Amino acid sequence: MALLPPSPAALLLCLLVFAVLEAASAFGPPRPSATAARRSQHVHQHDVRLRPHQLRLSATDTEDATIADIEEITSFASANGVELSFTTAGPGYRGVALSKSDPENILGYIEGFIRPGGKILHADKMEIFKGALNSARREERAFSGGGTFLGPGLLIAFVCLLHGKESGCQMCEFLAIDDAEFQHKRLIRYYKTAGFREVRYVGEELKDIPDRLVWGGCGTLMTEEIDSILRKWTRIIRGAKRRAEDDKGM
């Protein structure tokens, strides 16, 4: 049976995404020197874009039924040795985690853009630097790797998802890159633990060409509702905070 080429609609979507990627490329790769210069421009300066979200599910719900706001997240991050920064350029965004004891030490970053149409937050690049984490632990004994079992990646992603929510996005999507089978399986386990679900595998078949043009490679496409993820992460963060306070009181 002959294989059909990608449809015109799929190619049009790719062209739209490329246009957005070009606008978002103004960020460039994160550099320590640029990060240090931005130290005074931490996340709390973006309160106009990232307003507190106090969304209660019912009158009898407890504190953990709300979504943490930007002040709560940055305060929790700082208490655990992490400083957060967040910047935007057009539809593009970038969240960066820095070591509180050394602002030149970039722990990790996430960057992406809001998809054309405004309903999906697209995460294009996500990276945590193991060497930077080890360096932070050596320099500051109180450094806890971000305060939760999901590490500083959760803190960066929380800020990015708050931005998406404030911008009207309902869903978040990203590709767990398949560079090596073992590493790919680890990524899938990590993201499932974080609350995301698998959509499909983007492979090398002809039908996957539009997705590969968007994502730049093969891997597992993952997604979830932003509200659902933020509530789950809020429970994780507040639980970690309570445990830390209990440990201090012992």
C-alpha cells in the first residue's frame, strides 16, 4: 500500500510552530554571566503575569485544595537553596533554577512557548545539570536538591505552568526524548510520577513526520491538564514543607 505524504493541514501547523520557535529563539542558551546579571530580576517581579491562584473546590476543602501562588513557590525554593528566575519574549518563555549560594551555578532550565491558539503550553527544552546539583551540595550543606523528591525541575516547571495558566492555557505538552532506551524509560517513569500521562510515541514512520518537525526528534509525547498538575505539585510541596517544619520541632 502506498504511503501518503503529510496533509496540508499538518504542514501548515508545522509552519506556524516554526514561526513561534523563531520568535522564542531570542532567548539563546543560558549562560552563567547573563544569569548573574539577572539575579535582581527574580520571579517575584513578574507578579503582574503570575497572579496568585486561590481556586477552592468547595467550602469544606483544606489548604491543599488550592494552587500555590508565585510567592509561596519562590519562598519554598529559597528555603531549600534554590533561586528562580522567569522571563518571556513574545510567546516564548524560560524558567531557570540557580543555586542560592552561587548565582553563577545554573541548576537547570525549562523553555518553550505558548502554541498558536493559546490553549497549550509547549515545553520545548528541559534540562537539569547533575554536576551543578553536586556542586551546590558541596558548597551549602543545607541544599536539599529542591526540597522534594522531584528535585528543582518541579520548581522551575511550577513557575512555567503558572505562567501558562495565567495566559489562558489549559494543557501542557512536551516530548520525552528517546536518545537511549534506558534513559528514555527513566524519563517516562519520572514524568509519570510527576503526574503526566503518555499520549503516543513519535517514531520514524512517515505519519510521524509532522510531529518530528515540531519536536526535533523521536520520543514519547506527554501531556496533562495544567490545573491538575499544579494541584498535585502543591500537595507535594506543602507536604515537604510540613515535614521539614516537624523535623525542626523535634
